[in-house]
Amino acid sequence: MSMRTEYLRADAEAVRRAAEVIRAGGLVAFPTETVYGLGADALSAAAVTRIFEGKERPRGNPLIVHLAGIDALDDVAAQVPARVQDAALRFWPGPLTLVLPRGRAVPLMTTGGLETVAVRVPAHPVARALIHAASRAIAAPSANRSGRPSPTCAEHVREDLDGRIELLLDGGPTSVGVESTVLDMTSEPPTLLRPGGVTLEQLEDCLGEIRLLSSDDEEAASRSPGLRFRHYAPRAPILLIEAGTGERAVVSWLEAGKSVALMIQRATALERPHLTLKTMPADSAGYARELFGALRELDSRGVDAIFVEAIAEEGLGRTVMDRLRRAAS
Ligand code: TXA
Ligand code: MG
């Protein structure tokens, strides 16, 4: 599979061009407020098949269907429970994905064979303009090669998918930086399948009790297929360590002649040859925004290991820690 990928700054003309590609069954990478998505016509099994091929994604891992607004839910969901309205009114457009009973129009290829469908209304103006111009629901996983960190700028998409997709709309860096929260609305209480850009605290405030699944639980794997597959696998091992222990941890590796990176939220006086320091923002929103870019950058340095200090698990910190644990496992 090789084609020339077209790169366009995401102006109105480029969005029109991208919409034509989607309508013709092709692949377009586009910015959302979370990460870049790799989009195709969600209701075309042939178009969606190309997404799986393009990013080498395992077939059983279902895709998120992106909609123009809450009114479009009836096109893709078999039923829309009242609580879905509450969540949608509060968080859409935005980084929340809701899992609902699958509507007949949605091919099983899109849902990875499941009788449920994941949907979200993105907030990014380019994503919204593209869905409108294509007048299609757009299936889009993150626009990375399977096993790489999600892309938060156009250059990340180019690194992973050049020559494998028709078009990339460059809308600059994304603002949230981590993927959407995935919430299963077919259970009572709703089940958190993936922490993301909307925090658990915000969900509880809107919907009351939220069920949590631990990632090693068998039921979790059957309800959230994404958990079965390896994520964010960097070339260098990532070692997640307690806050405050970074200096001690890296020094023994440096003394053994290794080159290492240290991702840390606080200031440190440590300075050594063969040590790459990456100071991350002290606030969890800033940390989330820079997380995937930092992992890509440190991994490309060819270090022997990447040490990362744990951060507080509240708000977006929970999402950051989820991604760090997956990257470290
Ligand atoms: O922010 C995001 O969600 C980005 C942007 C592009 O919208 N998309 C994204 O897609 O992160 P992806 O494919 O990388 O992650 C989708 C997650 C996977 O963990 C998948 O297993 C889960 O959503 N998912 C999709 N459909 C599902 C379903 N019917 N039931 C349970 N989980 C589902
Ligand atoms: Mg992904």
C-alpha cells in the first residue's frame, strides 16, 4: 500500500477537499481537540476496512463514530436512553465518547463485531467542519500507527502514516492532548472504560455513581476491547517510579554506562552526561497536553530507558497515569 499523501493547512478549501475524499471512501487525518483522528465514512464497511489496514490496527478493536451533533445519534444508535441526553448536553461537543446499542446502519466492521457503538461529538472546529462538509458520520481512531503514542500534531501523523492515507488536514497542535473518556451507557450505573479528557469527577457530578473496572479484570477486557491490545509501546522501556525518587533511580543506570531520560514535574539540580531531562508542566492539564509529544521525543533519542515520576491521580492526572501505566507495561 503506497500513495502520495497530500498535506494541507486546514482552511475552508482544504476541508472541502477532505470531505470529497471521505465521500469517495478514502482516508483523511484531521485534528480533534483530543488527538488527531484517522477518518473514513463510518457507514461504509469498505472505507472503514481501509482504516484498519492504514494503521495496522487489529480488526477486533472497534472505532469511535464522530457525529455533527446530538441529533445525529438516531442515525447510528438503536436506542438513546434518557441519561445519554444528560451526559451529551453537558459534555458535547467535547472529549467524551458514549457506548450505546448499535444502530443497524453501522457496519460490524466499524464496531469490531460488537452490538454496541461508540459515539462522540468533537469540539474542534476543523473536525466539525469536516463532518458537516462530508455530511457523513466519520469513524476515526487516533491517527497513529498501531502501538505508537497518539498524535497531537500533524508531524506525528506524518511520521506514522505518510504514504498510507490520502490527505492530512493540519490544524496545529491539539489542545487536550489525551484521548476522549469512553463511558459505557448500556450498563447501570454507567461504566468507565477509558479515562480521558473528561474527568471522573466531572462524570460523577453529572451522572452520579460511575462504575470503574480494573484493567486486569476479565469482564473489563470483554467490554472494552481496547484493553486487550498493546498501547503506546515505545522502543525504550518506560519505568514508572514514585514521585521524588527520580534522581536516585537514574543515577544507578548512568553509573552502569547507560543513557537515560527522566520525565519529571518538579525542578531538579541533577545534570549529567547521557541524561536527558524532560520537565513537565506542574498542572495536570498541561502535563496531559504535552504527554504524547514528550514520549515520542524521548523515544527518538535512542536512550536505554525512560524514567517517569508518577503524578497525583486526580482530575486529568488519572488519565495521564492510565496512559503511563499502559506505556510502561
Ligand atoms: O479522543 C479520541 O477518542 C480519539 C479522537 C480521534 O476522537 N479517538 C480515539 O480512538 O482515541 P481509538 O480508536 O484510538 O480509541 C477508541 C477506544 C478504544 O479503546 C476502543 O476499544 C473503544 O474506544 N471502543 C470503541 N468502540 C467501543 C465499543 N463499542 N465498546 C467498547 N469500547 C469501544
Ligand atoms: Mg488509539
